[in-house]
Amino acid sequence: MTPLFDFAATLLTQERARRLKGDTFLFAAAAEVLADRLAAVTRRFESGLWIGDSVPDALWPFAVRWSLGSFDAVGRLVTEPGDHDLAVSLYSLQAVNDLPGALAQIRRALKPDGLFLGALLGGGALKELREALALGESLTRGGASPRVSPFADVRDLGSLLSRAGFALPVADVERLTARYGDIFGLARDLRAHGFSNVLAQRSKTPLRRDTLAAAMAHYASAHGEGGRLPATFETIYLTGWAPHQSQQQPLKPGSSKARLAEALGTTEQSTGEKPGA
């Protein structure tokens, strides 16, 4: 089966992002969110697994020691041996071909009751750009090719955490809107973050001038605000725990000690009984 993402292209975009050293404001904002969530956990983590290149300063204090890990071309999590009680991913799962498998490997890398925190772009990210590019190509070329990588839905990611074996899974969304003078400023920021299109089936030809002009015109007319172009960045935050017997467990069916009718102050009726019968 053809992979969704091009692994070699992903490495190239990441290397280019490191060279550019641009304003990676999304990384900084997401790191602060994850730091706030770790600060609310009343325990000390000994061994942290950072899935990526380098641990941000905002997150470094939350583990006594950190190991670096990454996913290789076949989707295998490569990391130093040893169990971890914390694993963190900051957009590093964005172009993983087997996301359910990647999450399962992260869960296996954790000790029982270990914590995983992650951040990925969500389905609403760059909605204005995707719409403008699709319309521009449709108007000038009679059809649209995938110019922006797809992003996962928050409900799907919550389900994937459960499928991967995480306990107490939570997926929630935060949105940030940036405003640009033109579409080229947005493109520069996407390259600085390493968010270029790395789809395996992406078009390898640059946008034609008439296509780009049509896309820019639609972007400005449909979404422009006072001469600025808004760009929506939606980030989905993931939280999951490696299962442990000390964690809160759901009640078994029929194990409740109080009837719902008593709690509501009403009279309980059987399924077939009608009021006044």
C-alpha cells in the first residue's frame, strides 16, 4: 500500500526548517500549553521521552533526564532503551504514516501509569488556505491536487488513543489565528515550522502564476480583514496514561448502589408500564 506521507520529503522539510530559524510561534505556544498541563500533575517524572530533535526550555524541568526518540522510515520508534514515565510529542507525529501504530509504540515505551502528552495540527488548520488553493486550481486547471497535508479530527484522535491502549484518554482543541500581509508571509511561516506539503501523492510542479493569482484573489475576497489575511491554526492536544491498577476505573454495569430515580426524586417505572395504568 502506498504510504500517505513521503518520509524523505519530511526529513528535507525538517532540515530546511532548522536552517531557516524562523519565528516558530506555534511551537512556542504549544510548548507553553503542555508545560501548564505538566505543572498541574502532582508527581515528579524521572525519565522523559522527547519525540523530536530537542526538548524546549519550557518543558526541560519536568523530567530529571530526557531521552530523544524519533520514527524511522518504516514507522518504528527509535529511542534509547529503558522505560519512561513521561513521553511528549510536539507536532512530531504530524507526518507519521501509521499513527495508530505510533501511539501504540509510545504507550509501550511508558512504564505503567506513565503519561503521554502530544500536540498535532487539527482538521480546521489552514482552512482558508486549503479552500483558496483548491478553488484557484479548479478555476485555472479544471481540478484540484492536494497542496496541503490532511489533518486529523479531534474525535478520531481520541478514539486512536483508546485503540493504542491508553487509559483516561483526552483530546481537546485550541485555535490560534495569525494575520498576514500576503500569502507569501504565511508560506514562510509554514516552511519555518516544517509544515510544507509532504504527501506522497502531492503535485511536484509549482503553482502556475494564474493559479496562484486566482487563489490569492479568493483568499482576500472571502477571508480578508482590513487588508490582512487570517490563517487559522488548530492544535489538538492529546493526553493518555499507560494503564495501571491505581487509576480510576469505570463502574461495571449494574454495580451502582443508588438508583437514578432516587437521585432525581422521581418514581421508577418498568419498561412496559405506562403512566396511570
